[in-house]
Amino acid sequence: MAQAGKGRLNYRCPSCFMRDLDIDMFYDKERGEYYCLRCQYVGTEEDVLQKNEMARFRYRAMRKRFTDFEDFSD
């Protein structure tokens, strides 16, 4: 089995990140895919980017301060 190495960029594992774990993925050059050592997630670069975008959607308002709650009341 080939040695694992970091990819061009340090991608976060989307499966672990949805559970609030910040785990970097490794890149397998022979297979052309990224994988996680913690949860056994495997995917192409496009798949990883798509799922990481879903995680960004989850935290989209994390730095926004809400002061007007009238829009949320019934």
C-alpha cells in the first residue's frame, strides 16, 4: 500500500466536520481520491468540496449578531 500524503490543500473531512471535528484528509495519488483516517470517508476532490460547502451553509451566520427578533416571533 502506498504511503499517505497531504493533498494540494488541506481539506477537512466533511463527515467529521458535520460532527464538529476538524480532521484533515489525506490524498491517495494512485486512486486520485481523498480519505479520512478517522471515519473512513473516501471521495473525489469535487465530492469533498461539495460536502464542505454544505458544512459552510451550516455555519453561515456564526459571526452575525442578531438584535432584532421580531422577524422570528409568531
